[in-house]
Amino acid sequence: MADKYIFINDALNEAIVTYVKGKKKIHSKEYNSFLSCVIRMLVIIYGEENILKSYSTKDFKLFDNTLTKFGYSI
């Protein structure tokens, strides 16, 4: 358990993992869960590339820059 990687916080980490696992099963309960839907909305707004790239490369700065690219403050 100590080696488990957490990206930013538990909820965001679980949301991204659930989204990635359920992406190929769009009618599954997991893909349509609240946490997965949060990531799906971020993907619609900001694009999948930077959201998933920031997770896979553990790049917090890229994630922050992605969320603030339309002028929103951190």
C-alpha cells in the first residue's frame, strides 16, 4: 500500500483510474459513475491528451496549466 501512487488527491486519482478502466465499456456502471463523469467533463473541456498525460507522467504543473488555460485562476 505504501507504493501506491496518488495523483494530487485520492478522489482525483480514483476518478482518472476509473475513467481509463471504463473508457472501452461506455455503458458500464464504472464509466458512468460520478468520479468518472468528472474526468469526462474535464476531457470535454480541456481535451484528453493533457489530462491523461499529466497523470501518466506525474506532472502536476501540466495539470494545473491545463486547468488554467482559459484564464481561470488556480
